[in-house]
Amino acid sequence: MTDSPVQARAKVSAQEIDAEDENFKPLTREEAQKLREASPSLSPWWVVVWQLVAGVVVAGVAWALTGRGGVAWSAFYGALAVVIPAALFVRGLTSKVSSMSPGAAVLGFFLWEMVKIGLTVAMLFAAPRLIENLSWPAMLAGLIVTMKVYWGVLWFRPKRPTAHQP
């Protein structure tokens, strides 16, 4: 009896994984340091700062295009509905409690993510009561642009210069 194509592929995959395990070599201290220098980590606080900058820019553009303060405030409030919960999330994740153990870090991540989502939803529900002449399209534009800053920050994050080898 022959193996099905799926079973045959599973056997090949298992053999490939075993071969990769045999070729695995842990990094030395110097290699790990070079890898860290080549790919520097990015502080999550910088993401929050850039989100705030994006929110101010969107509010400024909204005001410049419409000349109405209510539209600018709506766009800025949409940005704040992302920035404030994100700042709370980062603060929670960088606390000492979240770094006590891997389990605490995972639990902390999910807890603070739920807090972030809940606060964002609460801010959106409160918007009509807090912003006079609320412009929903402007608020959603501020919200969306600010949320997309993650991609821009990751794309344009600074790279440390590496030393050239002779």
C-alpha cells in the first residue's frame, strides 16, 4: 500500500525539519550583538508619539480644507480615540508586573488589549456628547489615519549604520 500525496509530503516535511534541527547553531554573544545592532528595537512610545503627530496633522488638514473648527476637533478626537488607549496599553505592557514572567506578559498583553479596545469604543460612543457639531467622517478619518501609523513607523524606523568590513 502506497502513501497518499498528503502523507508523502508530511514525511518529506518531517525529514526537512529534522535536517534543519541538525544544522541549528546558537548565536554567540558577538553574533547576537551584531544582530541587535543591525535590527534595533523600536520603543512603543515612539509609535504613540507618531500617532499623536499624525492626529495633529489630520486635524490641521481637516481645518485647512473646511475652515470649520468642529471638523478639525472631530478629526483630532478620532485620533485621540486611538492615541489615549494606545498610551495606556503601552504603559500597561511596560510595567514591572508584565515583565515578571512569560505567563504574566501574555496575560498582561490580552488584558491591556481588551482595555484598549474597550476605551476606544467608549470614546467613540461619548463623541457626540463631547464634540459640538461632530463630523463623523472627519472623526473616522482621524481614527483610521492614526491607526495606520503603525505601518509607517515600522516601515520608516531608523536603521543603525553598520560598520563596513574591509
